[in-house]
Amino acid sequence: MATPRITRVFGAVNLGSFRISAIVAGLSETGEMIVLGSAHRASQGIRRGYVTDMREATRAVRDAVERAERMANHSVSRVWIGCSGAGLASKMSRVEIDIGGRRIEQEDIDQLLASARESIQPDGRAVLHAQPAQYTLDGAHGVADPVGLHAERLAVDIHVTLADGAPLRNLTEAVQNAHLEVEGVIGSPVAAGLACLSQEERELGVALVEFGADVTNVAVYADGMIVGLASIQTGSGAITDAIASAFGIRRFQAERLKCVNGSAIASPADHREMIPVDAPGGESSGALARHADDKNRIPRAELVGVITGQLGRLMEDINKALKSLGFGDKRSHQIVFTGAGAELVGLADFAQSALAKPVRIGRAPYLSGLADAHVKPGFSTLAGLILYADADPIDVRTFGAKGQSVSRFGRTSMVARVWQAFREYF
């Protein structure tokens, strides 16, 4: 069977605190998104979503992208990037215009979105997204496309995602220094939600918990859109640090114990099971771990106890964030965990008990060509970046007066703005 011809190629990079991942995907002539190559490597120079070492971060980005390019046998010069830190926040606004009972035309939608553009008040912060979520006709909510309908009043709800300007510029500069142009910056909860949540879930109401290494983002969806966003400055890395501290071992040993032998659910057999601190044939610190036997093995029950202790504190923070965002008024609301931390065994059961809500684990969606190693919660944001690029959702910042367009982050953006001004005024 002949391979479908690729008509357009997308590149994306997710800059996490634990790993940096990259993907190259192509849109076939049949409309199918095909992953041509994907790769990841350990993160460097990034902490809690912030760039802490520009040189190391740039090197890590370049390495991840080159690995994906080699697998894809295709190079990319422009990429979409995910942002999980930089003080992510969101706000909602509603704009309404008078229709007078007549039939709604596309010009009315354009006028409404242009008015919405003027209503955005970032308060000195950078705007990542400003998207129309749903329309309202004379008080009737949830209208996806009002063109052709009659109404007295037409309104639209706009969801705006904000970030701190300086950290955002550092992220984009780290990518640009790797000789890549930034097509756009996407808030990771937006990308992960696109990858992990169904349209029905977003309409009924759902909370998405992006459980990263250093940051846990909590996003609440209702009526098909994000209605609130909060960031918790801790993640699965805190569990690793707690294990390392409790047993007096090195961090890489603690990370292995968490991933290979760790669990969020205790069992009666845990007290009888001894697990080796060192990997078979792996590097040893030379000293015995605290509470270990003469073969450097620790009781699995103690490992699980450390993990659940840290998870308990995180669930308290998540519960506070959900309450602050107004989530939980209905018993049917579901919570979806994604991110690398969501790969912990037993997390869904633990979270469901702690939060008293139905919980499931959200994974990267099936994409043709995506490696099995990347069909995991830790890569859902990466897949979501590609889906976002393909969907190309409306941004109200593209509507309005001539010359008012969405800011891009490429090196040529200043030249483009000068040329645009020259054409307008001369």
C-alpha cells in the first residue's frame, strides 16, 4: 500500500522540567495526521517551567529536535512550543452586541470578535491565547455557530490565557538560539486538554490535572472551554526528592525506585517484599541505604509510605485549587490526570479516594506513527501541540483594525512590523 503524500509538516517542542520532547508530524493528503518522528531527552536548564540556564536549555532543545528530525528524515525550521510555567493564569470575559432580531451574518461575528479583542485586559502580562469558546443568543448558551440564526442580542465568551512576559521570552529565546523559529507558544493545559479530553467531557465539566515534574497545573473545563486555571509549584519531582531524603540515596536511584517499584496504593504483601536500591548492573553509591538490609534492599512498604505521604499533601493542594476555581458543585464532575507524574502505578485510585471524585488517567491520543514509548501521559502535551497546530483555532487578536495581528516570536518579527508600518503609512 502506497504511503500517503504529506502536504504539510508541523514541528513541536515541549519544554518540561524533567524532559524535553520534540515531534515532527505531517498532514497527509487524506487529512490524517502522521507522526514522522518523535524523541525526548533529559531536561537541562529548566526548572519549574522557567529557564535557569540559557545555554543548557538551548543545547537540550537542539538535541531533542535533531533526534526527532533524524527519525523523521525531515528537518523543521519552525516549531510550536509548550509552556507549563511562566506564571500561567486565565481569565474569562463576555462581549455582547445588538442584532435587533435579524438574521446573523458572518460580518456580525467578525464585529463581535473585533469588539472582544478590544476588551482584553492583560494587566501587563503576555497573552498566549484569546479564543472564543461559545456564543449566546438571547440568553441561550452553548451555540457553536450562530450564523444564519435570528437573535436580538449576540454574545461570546472569550477565554484568555496569560503568562509572565520575561519568563516567556526566555523560553522562546532558548528555542530561537537552537536555530528554530517559534510559530507560537501554547499553554500546556490547553494542549494537554486537546489531547486528553473528549468534547463531551469539556462540555459536561471536567478538571484536568497536569502532573508534571516541578509544576502541577489544574484547569477546569465547562461548556466546552477552560473557565479557570491554577498552578501548584510542586510535582512528581517532590516525590523523588522525598524518597532520596528518606533513604539517604542519590536522586537517580530514587527516581528509579519511584518508577519501577513505586505505587500509590499499599498492599498487605509490601511489608514482606524487599526491593533493591541499585538497578541490576547499574551504578552503586557504595553505601547502604537507610533502613536497608546487607544486600542494600529496602522494604517496599516504606517506599510506598513515602510516596503516599507526598501524594497526600499534593492532593490537598489540588483540592484547594479546585475549590478556588469553583469546581465540584456537581457530583458527576470528573478529574483527569495527565503528565509524567500520572504514570505512577495506582495514582487514579489514590486520587479518587482523596478528592472524592471520579478520576481517570489521560494519555496521548492515537496518532499514526507515534512510538509506543510516547503514547503515555507524559507525552500528552506534546501530542496536543501538534493537534493544536493542525486545528489552528480562532484567536480574537486577529480581528480588528488593519495591521493589528497576533504577535509571533520569530527573529524576523521586528522587521515584519517595520515593513507593515511602512506599507500602511507611506
